[in-house]
Amino acid sequence: MVVKNELIVEENLRCAMRFFGNATGSGEVRSLDGAVAMFSGLDYGVFNIALLTRRVTGNDGSLERCLAEIAQYFRQRTLRWSVWLCEDLLEPKARRTERQVFHDFGLRSISHPPGMLAAELLPPVHKLPVIECRPVCDVSTRVAFAEITSITFDIPFTVSHAIYTREGAWKGEYQGFVGLVEGRPVSIVAIVPAAGALGVYSLGTLPAFRRHGYGEALLRTVVAEHRRKTGLDRLVLQSTEAGYALYQRMGFRDAAKFTVYLTR
């Protein structure tokens, strides 16, 4: 059976997001009716995440019922939570009322990160700098991953520290890497092998080191190693606006539509 590209992107994302339910040691991953919820144990909405696990066919109330169960789950734990919605899971009738339904549940859209897929990476368009790649495997690399995440994605350091510095956070499919230049951590990326693809997450570089190719160099190094280990060539990700042009140059193309909803 041929799996549609958008479903590969969505399934890889669901696997990746489980990281946030397990990272702090005080959260959980919970399967719901038609959805899965990842509670981080923190009062921080973007790390308390729900995703649909099946298609919504139309105006039969199924989206409302799914959101009601998600809302009940999170409201017992926190007031701050989010939904990563793959628009491709909604049939046209459901899409027409989607925004109003989410609004009625107290959720507002905050971003529309395109899901992208590359059959393989294109060659670089210019010579890339040398960067040392280290897996997240000890205190120093966990702290570096947390600090760079905090700076590049504008996340409070206390939150980032709680998510990324616990040793037990890194026992699953979510594999982190830190890129160093002359011994200084400057860039990060995470890779998740799932759904027949390598998922790329958390690619970021410190502001002072941007526009030199360090992020791309780190990503290519990590992907090459994982291709050797897994035999997987296909890559997926959800792009930020800042990274979109880079990903296109590397061979990624739009494959799925996402909207991120956050509690108001």
C-alpha cells in the first residue's frame, strides 16, 4: 500500500511529539478517542500537545467530540495546551467550519508551519564550513541543547532546561545533536526515524553564527550518519518561515498543511 506523503509527515510528527510527554518525568502520553495527547508536566502550552490520529469526515460533530475529549484531558492538568492539526486529515466539510470549532474551544491559530518532504537531499549550493557533531549524551550536551533551544526558539530558559536537560528525556526515538565550532556549541538538530522517514526537528543556530552554513552542515552530517544506520533516504519536517528557503534549496517540497492552535 502506498502511503500518502502528508500522512508520512504527520505520523513522524506524532512520534516526535511523544518526546515532550516523557521529557520531564512528570508528564505522560495519553491515547484518546481519535487523538493523542502529550502532557509535559509544565504550565507551558506549546509543550502540552495534542494531535489527531484519524480523519475527520464532515459536519457530523466528530471534530467537536475529539476536541472536547482533548480539552477535558488537559483542563484536569493545565490551562495551557495546543493542538497541531494536520489539515489533510480534515475532509472539505470539516475544513469549512474548522476555525470556528477551534475558536469555540478557546483555541487560536498561532502558526501554519508547512510539512515538507525530500526524497533525498540535493547537493549543497556552496562550500559548507567544518562543524563538529556531538550526540546529546551527557550533561554538557544536554545543557547546550537546552540553551540553544531557548535562544533560537524564544522559549523561557527554565522551561527549556526542564524539557531538555534530564537524562531520561533522551531514551526514545528523539535523538539530539549539538554542533560545535572551535569547541563552542553553536547549532542543534534532532532526528526522529519513524514512518519510513527521518524527521528533522529543532534545527537552530545561535544568532551570531547564522548565515555561515553551520546549521546546514550539522544537518547534512547527522542525516548522512542516520542514512547509513537506517537505510532511510526520505526526510520530513515542519518548516519555520525563516528556514523555508534553506529547506527548498536542500530539496524539500511542501507535502502537508498544518495549523498550530494554542489556548487563548
